[in-house]
Amino acid sequence: FSTFDNLKWKTNQLTYRIENYTPDMSVAEVDQSITRALQVWAKVSPLRFTRINSGTADIMISFTRGDHGDNSPFDGPGGFLAHAFAPGPNIGGDVHFDEDEDFTFRSIREYNLFLVAAHEFGHSLGLSHSNDPGALMFPIYSYTDPRTFSLPRDDVNGIQYIYGPNPDVNPKPGKPDPTPPSTPDACDPSLVLDAVTTLRGEKMFFKGRFFWRSYSQNSQPEQNLIKTFWPELPANIDAAYESLLSDRVLIFKGRKVWAISGYDIVSGYPKSLKSMGLPQTVKKIDAALYDEGSSKTLFFVGNYYYSYDEEKKRMDKGFPKRVDEGFPGMKSKVTAAFQVQGFTYLFSGPFMFEYSMWTRRQLRVLGNNYFLSC
Amino acid sequence: LPITPSKEDEVLAETYLKRFYNLTEETGPTARQGPSQRSRKVQEMQKFFGLKLTGTLDAETLAMMKKPRCGLPDVHIGH
């Protein structure tokens, strides 16, 4: 997180006023979005907010477009969605939303007002932009379901650095406050990846709400929120693989499978696991791998794996087989898998096992972050 | 692969860097050595977003500039 050179409010009792409304949403929806967005910060700090309907509030909230007299004009649809001023008198603390955007209440489409407002109020209270891609204060908008939104750790640390913690929160014994979500660290030796895949020469590593992209031109893998690229995809996916046959990446979670092509979800998806030839009894898969040598897709489920012929759209005979039958020495559950430069990598917990598909021999045991440039 | 930014992308990048990274018009003699101000500003932006520090408007950098975002400057706080 970062702050505006420690600019902060001198009081914890702040007022706000909604000066006008967007026609994109009902008045009640705007009110609810704004109130909830302020409560995001009130929950974890001593700050308290009171609404006023006339006069000058500490935080004046308005919907406006184009050049609106503060030397920071909006730019029409897309681009800049909103901005806010650091704590201070007059314009300080004020929040402006770009009326040229389509703001929404529940929809995944366009820009959820609660999420945009919560970010802007962070500025109103003294936080600048964070370079943590998982933080609310990261400058790029990404969708998160507002119903399950929880202020990330980086933002909690930021606001508590300025104002301290919420004095009213006394976790009951046995019921600790839920831990704020934090951003996974590629260099954490205990990191356990959810899924890995290739995509047109890139390597992608999924963990929670995030994924890292690693490609030859980039010395450091780039961490992004999954929702930034594919708003429809869930977090905590089970498995992923690149289908060279269809030039798509298949993403698995529970009984559902999505196909992505670049930034788009292929229409007709999500489909059921059954559509991939898996029996009805399989409720989820642990890992998936496209074997270039045999042009078969391997699905790992518990101690077994299936071989799927994508061209014929059917499961190969003689499967499932025990994993250690096909991959000698692999005794623990495979949690992610892919092939890189002809070698097969099976991930299990914080370890990665390198195999040659020709000899079926285990060649090396590596750390999970071997490809993540640590 | 390196791409040649379109005129539109160049304008977008200039507006972006002026707004968020305090890019100013370069006047006077051009220095013979060292990266240009724009290249340094592009690198600053790339560093913030965890992109590869090329100092050029590559595809990744342009894609990041085009994403919807908060209009508050990242580095230099406007007064």
C-alpha cells in the first residue's frame, strides 16, 4: 500500500453527502452501494461515517462527466472511471464518478458502483494506489462479487497504518475475525498451486484469485487477478490445460468446465465434466495435462488418471489407471500438471516432479516455484 | 514480439503518461545519451504494474494502459 505522505483526517467522525445520482441505477441502489463501500473501511478502522443531505460534507460525492472543473477531466466511456481527492479541506476527500460509464448494482457487466466507490473512498481516507494486484487500491478495475467481497490484507494494513484498528472489534473466543485475503507470493516455498497450463508459449500458474503469466520475453512472471482477464471465471480453480487441437485453454472447477480463447470465454461454456468424457461419478478433477506426444489429455482424479481422446471425444480404454502405474514414483496426489519443452511436470503440494514421457522415468524433484523465477 | 504502436496508441500513451507519471513536453537540445523522459516514464509505469521494464510501448504495456482504471495519478499526486 502507499499513502499520500501521511495526509489524514484529524477526526474519526466523518460526514458524506451524495450530491446527485446516476440514472444507471435506482436511488436506493446508489445509496446502498455508497453506504456499503464506506462500511468496508469502517469495519477495520476507527472511522465512522454520517450522512448529511445539505451543506458541505467532508466527502462530497457526485456523478459528473468530461471537464468538471477540477483540472482532471474525465474521458468518456472506459478509461478513467472515477477519482477522489486525499483528505483535506474544500475538495479534499471528494469523490467524482464518471457519468459516461455504466454503473451497476449487481451485474457483472461494466462497473460495479460498490467496488469503484470502495476504491475511491480509500483515497478519500488517505490511501494512494497500491501495486499489489490483489488490493482494492490497485488502480485497475476488476470485478469481484460484492456479496462475498472482503477487504484484502494490503488495504487493511494501509488503513490501519494511518488510523489504527477498529477499537470496537473484539473477536469472540473461538470466533476470530476472518483473516483478510492476501496476495500469494511466488517465492513462498510452501506455495501450493491450484492449476498450471501453457497458452501459446506462455506458462500460467493459478492460485486462488490470481494467476502468474510467465513468458520468454519477461524475466519476472506477471501476477494478475483471474477476474481482470476473465470476469466470468471462478477463483480457486481445480485444473487447466491447453488443448492444442482447439487452440483453447480448458479451465475446471467442480463439475464445470470453461473454455477460454484469448480474453473470451467460448460461447456454450461452462459445460459439465461429463462433456469431457468423464464418468458421472467424478465430481471434480485434481489436474489435467495435454500430452503432445500422444495427443491425449490426461485427467488426474485422486490416485487415478484417465486418458481422453479429444479428437474422437471419448475416453481411452483401460482407464482409469493408478497414477504410479503411468508415472512410477508418483505416490502423492497430483494437484496440477503441464508439459514444457517435452518434459512432463506433475505438481503435488509444494513440490514438482519432472518426468520424461518417453522413458516414464522421474528425472527431478523441484520446488513449486521453479518456473516462477525465485 | 515487438510491435509498432499506432498513432492512436502513441496519443493514448502520451495522455496516460502525462496524467499519471508527470510526463512533460521535452524542449531544448536532445541529450546524446541516456533514455528519453518518455522511456523513463514508461519504465516507471511498467515497474508499478510488474511488467517487463522495456521502456517501450510493447503490447503488454499498451494493454495495461487501455484497462479501465481510477483516474488518480499513481506516482505523483496532483495538487
